[in-house]
Amino acid sequence: MAGNTIGQLFTLTTFGESHGPAIGGVIDGCPPGLEISEEEIQVDLDRRKPGQSRHTTQRKEADKIRILSGVFEGKTTGTPIGLVIENSNQRSKDYGDIMELFRPGHADFTYWRKYGIRDYRGGGRASARETAIRVAGGAIAKKLLNHVAGVRIRAALIGMGDVMIDRANWDWEQVEQNPFFTPDAQAVTKMETLLDAIRGAGDSVGATLELVAENVPAGLGEPVFDRLDADLAKTIMSINAVKGVEIGAGMAAGMATGAAFADEMIPGEDAQHPQFLANNAGGILGGISSGQDIVIRFSIKPTSSITIPRRTVDKQGNAREIITKGRHDPCVGIRAVPVAEAMVALTLADHWMRARAQSPVG
Amino acid sequence: MAGNTIGQLFTLTTFGESHGPAIGGVIDGCPPGLEISEEEIQVDLDRRKPGQSRHTTQRKEADKIRILSGVFEGKTTGTPIGLVIENSNQRSKDYGDIMELFRPGHADFTYWRKYGIRDYRGGGRASARETAIRVAGGAIAKKLLNHVAGVRIRAALIGMGDVMIDRANWDWEQVEQNPFFTPDAQAVTKMETLLDAIRGAGDSVGATLELVAENVPAGLGEPVFDRLDADLAKTIMSINAVKGVEIGAGMAAGMATGAAFADEMIPGEDAQHPQFLANNAGGILGGISSGQDIVIRFSIKPTSSITIPRRTVDKQGNAREIITKGRHDPCVGIRAVPVAEAMVALTLADHWMRARAQSPVG
Amino acid sequence: MAGNTIGQLFTLTTFGESHGPAIGGVIDGCPPGLEISEEEIQVDLDRRKPGQSRHTTQRKEADKIRILSGVFEGKTTGTPIGLVIENSNQRSKDYGDIMELFRPGHADFTYWRKYGIRDYRGGGRASARETAIRVAGGAIAKKLLNHVAGVRIRAALIGMGDVMIDRANWDWEQVEQNPFFTPDAQAVTKMETLLDAIRGAGDSVGATLELVAENVPAGLGEPVFDRLDADLAKTIMSINAVKGVEIGAGMAAGMATGAAFADEMIPGEDAQHPQFLANNAGGILGGISSGQDIVIRFSIKPTSSITIPRRTVDKQGNAREIITKGRHDPCVGIRAVPVAEAMVALTLADHWMRARAQSPVG
Amino acid sequence: MAGNTIGQLFTLTTFGESHGPAIGGVIDGCPPGLEISEEEIQVDLDRRKPGQSRHTTQRKEADKIRILSGVFEGKTTGTPIGLVIENSNQRSKDYGDIMELFRPGHADFTYWRKYGIRDYRGGGRASARETAIRVAGGAIAKKLLNHVAGVRIRAALIGMGDVMIDRANWDWEQVEQNPFFTPDAQAVTKMETLLDAIRGAGDSVGATLELVAENVPAGLGEPVFDRLDADLAKTIMSINAVKGVEIGAGMAAGMATGAAFADEMIPGEDAQHPQFLANNAGGILGGISSGQDIVIRFSIKPTSSITIPRRTVDKQGNAREIITKGRHDPCVGIRAVPVAEAMVALTLADHWMRARAQSPVG
């Protein structure tokens, strides 16, 4: 009820604040018999880790994952998988200002109104640091989906501010070869230029991301409320700073006509697998996966941790001005790429298990 | 787990198919002491009801709500509220084609892959008819929110196909005075012209909607997964035909810079209620309501029930052509207005109760 | 959260008060393809129905079940199954006394303290009438369990007040041949004599019941909290008037020694099915079914609706005396037999689906 | 769904195996503002800790609790509370036998049938070691209940094998002054004698426990399925080795008559607090707390880890004989006292929050 668990059958619960002793989580519901290791999980964690290039925050966090339970002799046992990452690099500093002021665009004000109390150090629970455990849990979900159905989930940055990629240049290989996770090699220089300027100005910039999940079996998703697209929208919107989510044609669907929009079908490899002639639906019909690629786009707002002074108030309601110093990401959208993959993997794994439970008995 | 319940503390469970004996639902968790009547619920149901103008389906459905339990002497008792609407107007017809063919863009194919069996009459469970019970349940949620916090939730159609309203003309009074729920009186004629053309061509058209929730108390929403924006994205995406959801600045946030985006604050009526100078956040910061208006935009795809022939396959995988006859909405987005209000009300009522449970004890 | 739903994957939600328009419920999560009909459900409802002999309440309730959804052409479709029973026999009477007084041993006082408001007519939501929908839902669960695993669930009355059966006379055939659902034909006359005396004195009497579930597959139950025995204890204790629950040896286990208690094993039909030499465990080890018969015993307290005057207070806290008139069961334990079968079926069906979701992937 | 979480609003999720790196858990939903410290939690952990006398297992476990999150400057923040206890004393030994054989009365066989794989070292997930985290979480629940309502929860051992206490000697002070948590000082010597004999014989013995919760506010519990007694029965039965649970009069209720059983009421301190003349109900009416003491009795079976040889089978289905060596509790019921207090505290805290969410709005 307090919102720190996602999923119903394959669940991840996370805990931990940015500057507490550790962050951690529990994967519950993973079936027994899946091979998994700390090393595999670490791969995704390292993709999310800050300080990988000059374009992300220069904080150094080891982000070393430790599996505390649920894996025996290299395989899941069906019992809960405890995960912990010790917090190692809490720079000692004076939080006096943040204690009393509400950073505009931050969760400071709303946490104060909700809880009356908050761990203000480094953003506390609202810090993006929490997403490290999502990535760890998502790595297990990815492994499961890949093992049972060959599912592949990949995200990419398709826009930084107003620098949008040219889709004609899309190359998945590129994504792991530049600091922006962008699939358009020709956009990299433009993004570097933009980001250097943004960082120089003490400002930040938003981003647009796209995620594609391939080989998702048809039949995942639960009408009427837990539609696959509804749960994917939630899982993506649960990532810090996301403001919009689109499935398939997305917002453009509102401007289309029916004749142009419906994805026609022709005979495919067999009766269960017709060929679709388009994918405006983004792989989901009536809330259930169709077997087509699932396609999601979403926006990440620019972080409000900037050194340009902004007007705000303090706890007593007085007018103040704030400058947010520290080692912040000028474009938080970059590191959202592995986080989005993790969240989609968690949601698909959950729905895969739900479909498994409910398969026909007739 | 099977997805027919929404909410955790204030829940709605729905059941029923388009052409079965009845549709119905259960509201569980509504606190005792709230005045509610069938008449109040009927008001919202009548707004959703088809056949109100030539622009929606000409099916005649009485949509008469019946409260079976949980209300005694005009007030809720805290026990579950059973709701039923008998299905009265199932036109007898030959479903032979739909039994065997998959309508492109419909849930026919995915239900078949998921369940192996389906009630194909009139769309069965995938029919928009199910949303009538959402509207009924939402009316109770609206009443609760209004009673405890003066919350007001209103939606409007801001675009039909490529006919977008002029925001300068926005007038909430207009919304209930035209058949499109649009707030721009000057857009009505253009929409009529468009829709007559679309209907004449046997085609359909998408729509864009916007919803505003006023007076939502600060402090609703549960980090980290059940953020208010995440749950709102899910609740909106759970409505049939929605393909994109935006909170506040939405997809445009990906193109913004931090200095321009963060909503600055200045002193307001008191320390708990500062004044925000903008609302790019759409009333939600860190997943928690800030007290500002909550603003949501979303798209509704054009219905795929059109009389223009489309290519498809049958259950045996053979190539076929399909024309979907019947009394269909040329723009399903119109009737989505009261449905969206209901869904947002259900989600806000749920989070209001969650916040109530967790208020500080210190 | 409001407690009207049981189960996680195979769920029953009930609604309705004794003297409202109808009682009803929703089964959600039943897999598609199961044959089920109103007639089959009615069989169990008729076993629970009052007025079947002079030994139960003489209220006449038709208890006619109606399936509103989720079943198409005789088979479940995987969508929620709506169930309704109209209330037909609400005897018009003056409830003045019950409105103001708290019947000792009844829920009157606690509902008032919890909700501040209650439908006092005929017990309202606390009435045993609500269990009719449990029996209806349980009939579907029984059918599922029988279809997928040949499970058979049978309960019997083994004690009425201090009249206990002789276990040497146990004959399941007898259970459906006497008005007490007792397996000992020789106990019937003693029970009749007791019950006539109790009824004559305006008093009531408690009962002890036993339930056996055969052919339950090994492997059901989720350590550590949702152990099968824990969930069975809950499901049984959720039945009106139950005060004690025992699994296998039950309370006597506290007096046993380890050498005597552990159920030894010898080779059985195959490695997966050893033979157990005793069943002190009642078919459950470590919270997981072993494949042995599941054996549960429980007590039902005597109803407090008696015509012997009792001391009580009214809403203003004044001393009063109360006599509860009406058509009450002198031994409510009798009609608890089909209710217990239903509850155990619901819980086993839920765990069967949970086990299905989590089966090994290795 | 995988059963490692208890509660709906105030939840505890546990993870960890007996011989893994650590055990841990997450408390989610605790309201902000509650003072809590590792030291307070440690007090209850030390009561449960083995090796406190010659009568419990001689394993040495430090059981040192570490709070990883959710507490800031000595108070809860409303965010999840991560808890970890490192496993320090895993004696290196040869588990060859246990790997292949199923100990009668143990979870060995059922885990194998359920998961196909298990961490057999020291009982793995089925080990009573997991209850250390329950005690830690329960300490937080106790603190909350005490803070908001002055609730006091105490359990005691009232029978060891066939040595039952004399209730006339009941003295709560005694409970913390003998190694058995028994309230009857005169029973201590008899219990010592019994236990020395049992241990000498390589056998084990069961126990009977009683728990009393005082000052529980009226109005907790959710009809119809999540009755307070139903959830208490589950929470108690979820403790390793429990085989029977009684509320108030318990199994004896089945033998009573209505006139004797209903707890009469007379005027008390005010209209909301009448005086009850008896407590056969055990403090719960219609599934809702009445304000009387909540009284629960339950049995703990003798552990099956004994050195008397027992017949069993191995994984291949062959007949074998087994002797369970190691440092086992001859009476596991003793250490169940703090565990039961913790479980009841968790369940009452959960229901206190549920009642809070649903309080009347009229």
C-alpha cells in the first residue's frame, strides 16, 4: 500500500535512501531453476552507474550488488531474492539549505507535505539512486524472460532537448558505443555539443527515449484494468522525471483515421502468427500482447538541480532564492535507458507469470 | 490478479460482457457515512450513454443503475457496494463472421490467443460497454472526494482528428452544451463537419482529451512505484483505445531545459500553500500531489469498426477481407470524457485513503 | 483492504446484506475452458439452504443463483464470473429493539463501533446469509480442482454440543442422508433429541466439524506467511461463529513427543509418492501440501440468537434485557458443512494457481 | 503471491535462508514520526535468541539487527524500513544425508516437490531462523500500537507436553524470569525435569501457548474474509510448527450452549465501553475487536529433529533410516513466545491502519 512494491506475481520491493547505510530490495515470486549470478546483474548496474563519462554526474558509486538469499548453487530456489548495495560515497556536506528550502521541481515540498519529516540528504528516498535496485531486479526479470521466451528488451535515447535522432540512422549496435545510449551515430556530436553548453550554463536538459521489446509472446496482459499497456505506462511513469508515455502511435493516434490506423493482417508463418502490415498498436491490442514488437516512447524532464538561481520558499513560507550545487546529471535521461529496460522487464515478467497461472484448462 | 479490480483501498471490481445478461461491479472500501443515491450515479451514466446525438452510436441502452448493497437509508455503511446494470438491447444478429475473423485493430486476435475461447458477441468483455460500470463506480469516488476535500474533476475533448481547439476559447461551461464535450464553442461546427464526413465515408477518427482535477490535497501518491502520476497513467491507459498519456508538460518535457521547466514558487496563502508560478509538473512532484491542479492529456485512437474493407485473417490463418457493420461510434473519444473523469476519481479516492492510513503519528 | 475478497489468483469478492435487494459476488481468475452451469452451483446452494428440516431455521429462501458473466456456451471464458441471488423473503417486522440494543455475542456492538452506522435488519452484512455466495463461488472452485487434479473435499459434523460421534462408525455415505451432515448413523437420534430439547428451551448449541480434502497435489502452499495451513486456518476462521481450527493433530500436538509425532515414510508407488505411516501433520509439512489427505477440525459456537433473556446495554449505555426472537438456527454448525467445503475449495484453488504460476523453469 | 509478505497496509516482507549470507526484511507502510531504534528491536531479538539456557539450541547466533533505511534522526520517515541480520555461525558440516533423505515431519519432502530444488543447509528457508526477522519487524509494530493506543501484547507458555500450568498461579512477572516463558512459577521445576528427560532420550516435546493483547481499540477487523480472528489465526498458523489455534473459548465453543456462551454486557465507563461479564469471544465479535482483551491459544508440535532413528525414504524412493543430529531445540515452543507476540503485533498494526483508512466520513 505504501508503494514500494511493483508487480503481483513477480514482485520487486525496494528500500533505501541516497545517504543511508545501504539500498536494497527483494525479488519475490521468481520461479525456481533459473541460473543467475551477481556478475550478470552487475553488467546492467554498470551501464546505469554514474561517472562513466563526463556527461553524467561525477559521483563515484561502486554499486556493487550482493545477493543475500534465494539463489543456491547458481540457481534460483523459488524463495525471495534479497539484494543489497552498500552506500559508499556519501560526500560529507552541509545540507542546511536543502533542509529548509524547497527546490523547485523537486520532491522536497511534496515529501514535506506528505510525511512531515524527510531524509533530505541527497534527495533521500526521492533520489535516482533508488533506481539502482530496480536495475538489479530488472536484470533477473530479463534473464527469466529471455530463458522462457527469448524476449529481448532494448531502450535508446532518441532525443536530447531539441536534438532528435534521424530514425533512418537507427542502429542498435551504436547504443552501447556512445555515452548517450543513442542509436544514431550522427547525432552523437550534436548531443555532445548541446550537453557541454548546457553544463557550462549550469542548466539541464530533457530527453526522449524509446524502448522496444521483441519476442514477447502473444497473450500477456489482463483486461480490463491491468492491461499490458496500462501496466507498462505505470511502470515507465514510475521512473523519476518521466512526464509522458506513448504506446505505438501514441499521442498521434488522436489525430488519425480508422482506415489508416488499424494494423491489417495477412497470413504469416502459421494461424497463430499472422503477419501484421503495420504496428500503430505498438504490439498491444485490447490490453493484450499480440506478438508484435512492443514499442514505447517517453519523455524525461530536465532535472531541476541547476546552478541558475530560482525563486522558491522555505518551510516558514518566506521568499528565497536557491542554487542547487553538487554533482548532478545535466541530462538525467541518459541513465534512464537501463532503468526503463529494467522496469519493462519487471512488468513483462509479472504478466508472463500471470498468463501462466491462467492458461486454459479446457 | 486477473485484472478486473482497480485500487488498493478504495477498489472497483467490474464484471460483465456486452451481450451477457448484465454488467456489474463492486465498490469496496468506501468509508461509511457518505450520502449517495442511484439518481446521482445515473447523472454520470447518462452523460456516457450512447445515442445522445447523431454523433455517437445509435444503440439504445437504458443503462439504469441498481445499487444492491452497501447503502442504507441513503448513506454508505462501509460494506461493499454492489452495482448492476441489466443489458437490455442486445440486437439479435448473425455473428458468424466475427466468430471466425479477427477484426484488425480489435482485441479479437489477442483474446483468442490469451483465452482460447471468447464471447465474440458485440466485443464481449472488450466492449466499451464495460466502462458504464466504471462511470458508476467513479460517481461514488467523485462524491467522496468532493465531500472530504472539495475536489472537482472535469475532462474535455480538445482535439478531434486534426481539428484542435483554440485554448484561448476554453470555457468549461461549453463542455456540457455540445455533443462533443469540447470547451471551445468555435470548434463545434468544424467537428460536426469532420464527423459527418467521417461517418459518410464509413471511417472513424481519433481524439485528444484533457482532464483537470482541482483542489486535490497536497500529499497524495506513494513513492516509489505507486506514484500518483504512475497510477494516473495506468488508470487512463486502462481506458479502451488510449495510446498516449501526458502529465503536465508531457512529451514536450523531453525538449525543455531546466531553467525554463522548474515551476518556481513564491509565498502563497500560508507556508503550506506557496504559490507556483507555472505548472509544467501537472500538479505532481516526486510522485506526490503538490496542491496545484492535476493536468492530464491523452489520445484515443480511431475505432477499427469501420465499413471500409480491411485485410485480415481467419482462425485457420487464411487471408480474408472484413467490413465491420453495426452501430459504432465514429469517434469513440467523445464518450471517453465521463469515463476518464471516473477513472481519475477512482484513483484519487484510492490515494486519498492511502494518505489517510499513513498520516504521521509523531 | 476492506476484507470482502479472498484469494490472490483465484478470488471471490462478495457483497450484500441479509435484507437488501440481493446478495452477490465475483469470481475472478478462474482459468478459461472449465465447464460450469447454474445447475451445478445450485446443488451446493440447496445443501446450505435453510428450512430443509425442522432442525434449521424455517425461513424460506429460494437461493436461486444467477450467473451474469464469464461463462459462454457452458464454459468459463477467463473473464470475471458475476453471481447474484435476489433476496426474496425479507419478513416485514419491527426492528426497533435491535436498532437500539446490542445482542450479546453478536456483531451489533462491534459494527456500531467500527462503522458508526449499520444495516441492522436481519444482521445485515454479518448475517450468515452472506455465506450463500461463498457456497456458490466454492462450487466453481470445487469443479476446477476436481477437473485438474481429481480433488474431493468433504466435511461432516462430528459433534453437536457434547454429543460426539464414534469415529469407528464413520461413513461418508451417511453424511448426505441425515439432516445433520453427520457420518455416524448411530449419533443421529441422540442429536435429534438434543436439538429438540435445545429448541424447546429457546437455547442454542455449538458444533464440531471435520473436513477432509483428498487428492490434493503435493506442492501447494507458499512459505513463509501464506503457508497452506495458515491460509486454511484463515479461510475456516472467516466462517461466522468459528472459534478454533486444528490441522491434523491440532491442539493435541502440543502434548506430543517427537518420536511419536513425526509421520514416518516408507517407499510408495514411486519416488514422488512415498507412503506415510501416519498423518499427524494433516497433509501439510512446512506449509506445503504433502499429497496426504488434508484434515481440518473446527468448532462453531452456539448462536447467540436465543429466547432466553440476556443482559445487555443500548446505544446510550443503559442496562437492558434482550430476547432474540425470529426464525433462528438452534445449531448453526449444521449449515456450516457446505460453507466449510466451499471455503477450503476456494483456498485450494487459489494455491493451485499459485503453484502453477511458480513451477520450475529449470 | 509467493507468500513472503504479511499484511496489507503495514507489511513485513522477509527473505533469507538459515545458512545464506544474511536474513532480512522490509517493513513497508509504517507511518512517519514513530521513534524507533536498533536497541529497542534488539531487546525482542535477544528474547528469541538461541542459547540463552541449556533448554534451547546451543547454536550461537549474534542476531544483531541493522536498520538500513526508513529511520532518520531516530524517527520513521514513512519510507520502507530495511532490516538485515548477518548470518555468522553456520557450522561447517557434511549435509550429505539431508541432501538425499527426507526427514519425517520436516519440510524436506514438500520443498522438493514444490520447488524441485532447495537450499538444504540447516533447513534453508524453512528454518526457524527466519522468524528472527519477524521478531524484528514485530518490535516496530508493537511500538506503533503502544504509541497510538497503549496496546500491550504478551505471550506465555502454558503447557509443555502434558505438563500444564495451574491458571490460578498465573503471574505475568514470572514469564521473563524463567527459561520457559511460563507464568506459573510452580511449573518450572516440572518443566525442567521433563525437558532434561526428553533431551536425554534424544526426543523432543510439544508446547501450548497463550497470548493476550490488552487495550486493543474496538473496531479493528474487516468482515467478511479479513476478520480479525481469521487474520490472527493465519498469523499464528504461519509460525513454524503450529497445528491448532483457538480464539477465546476455542474448540470448547463447539460443546457449549448459547445461554452459557454469549458474553453478557452491563453498563461500563461510558456508552462506547460497556462492561462484558465474560470473554468467551476472546475479544472479537463478528470479526471485529470489541475492546475486550484478545485471547489466543495455540499448539506447537514437537520438532522432528530427534536422534531416535525414524524410517524414511530418499529422493530415489528407497527405504532408509534417519537420525537428525545437530544442535536442535528439544522444545521449539519456548522460543515461539516472542515470535507469536511479533506476529500478533504485525497483524494488529495492519488492522489498526485499515481501520484508520476507513473511519466514517459522515
